[in-house]
Amino acid sequence: MTGWIGGAVAFYAGLVVLLYVAQRSLLYHPDQTIPDPQLWRAPAMQAVKIPTKDALELYAWWHPPATPDHPTIAYFHGNAGHIGDRAEKTADYLDQGYGLLLVSWRYNAGAGGKPSEPALLEDGRAAIAFLEEQNNIRSDRIVLYGESLGSGVAVQMAASHPVGAVVLEAPYTSVAEVAQSHYWYVPARWLVRDSFDSMAYIKEINAPLLVVHGEQDRVIPMRFGHTLFEAAVEPKEFVPFPLGRHDDLDVHGLAAAVIDFLDRRLVEKARAASGA
């Protein structure tokens, strides 16, 4: 009996060590594809390189807004795939005349970087700096869009930069909390190195906030997005998609919900201010 217990304890300890060592492989899924906008049915987008303060170059697609009053979206995507995979789901924003920046993470598209929470936050700052350097893009027209993993970056960027609005798609309270829900049999929340603790920053966002989440999401269950939403300050809106899962909200009306939100919160306000 003693030997059996000892073996079980050793197995459990080994499992905990394995999860700790492998956690970044579980969280980040590098993809070295360098998608050409022309080949991904996004001919209006221009491929650009965005420098970071630690001497990397992030591969990105860029299209300026139709006018200075149109919103410009900085899109921080999730942990899997590449920016070309987001071409179709963001096409409606270009049709509206919005500016759009789809930025790759440093561990993708041949940038040569390694993933971590501080590193991705640096990528977020580089993306915002790129927009701030463009002509006729005001900070109150910038929209930070965070998809899944990218929502943690969007929240922290919005907490420290003045922006016009924030959109969070399938967000979480923290990666540590989501990890604990999936790996309930180990002390996962205490093992996570890159926590992306959005709950610690959400109250610091002083811009209109839209949270969208699929009720059938099994990767980041909607309760996490709703808890984060409840902790945010006004003005804020929550749009659930009853049939939506984690990565298919675009087929359930995601773009229409985002456009409606941005039109009411930013575009109509700009028209009223200009007397148009």
C-alpha cells in the first residue's frame, strides 16, 4: 500500500512539473506563415513591418481609415493561426471605411521572438505606437480589439493608453483562472507564469467597452467574459451569441454587432460634433 501511495504521489508531482514546464507550449501556438494579403483575399491591405523596442519587426497588415473621423481598429488575435486567418472576419470593417491594423505576435511570421506576457505587451505597445505615427489618426478614434488571448493585451493597453473604444471577443478574467478550470486536478492558477490578469486592469479602462462571447464556448466559457464585463465601468455593453462557440462568432453576426457598437459610440458622435 505504501509503495502504491508513493507511486501515485510521484506520478502527480511529475504531472505538475510537466504542466509547469510545458505551459507556454500549451498557451502559445507559433505559426511562421507569412500571409500575403493578395493570396488571402485582402487586396486592400498593405503588408508592413512594425518595429518593437527590443529590436524585432512584427509582420502586420495595414489599411488607413477613409477619413480621420472613421475608427481605426488595432486587432490583437488569439493564440492560434495567423493574421491571414482573420481576413474574412474583418472584411466588413474595411467596407465601413474603418482603418485596420492586423498585427502578428513576435513568435509568428518569422519575427524570431519568444512568447511571454511581457513580450506580448511590448508587441501591443508597438502596434499602438505605429498608429500614433500615422497621419490623421487621433487617439479617440483608435479601437483596441482583443480576440481570446489577445483580449488580455487589449485590456492592459487600454488601461494605459487613451483610446476611443475597446472590443473584447471571448475574453477571460485571467489565463490563470481559465487554466484552473481546465486543469482542476492540479493547482494550475499558482503555476501559470503568464497570467494576463485582465481583472486587475479592467476598471482602469475609460472608454466604451463591448464584450462579445459565445454561449457554447468550451475553450473560454462565457462565465469568464461575463465576470470581466461585470467588473468593468460604464459605458459598457455585453452581446452573447447563443449558438456561438469559441472561434465561430463571425458566422453568428459578430461584425454587425461590432459595427453597430462603434457607429453608435464613435461614428455618430463624430458626426454630431462636426454638425454633419
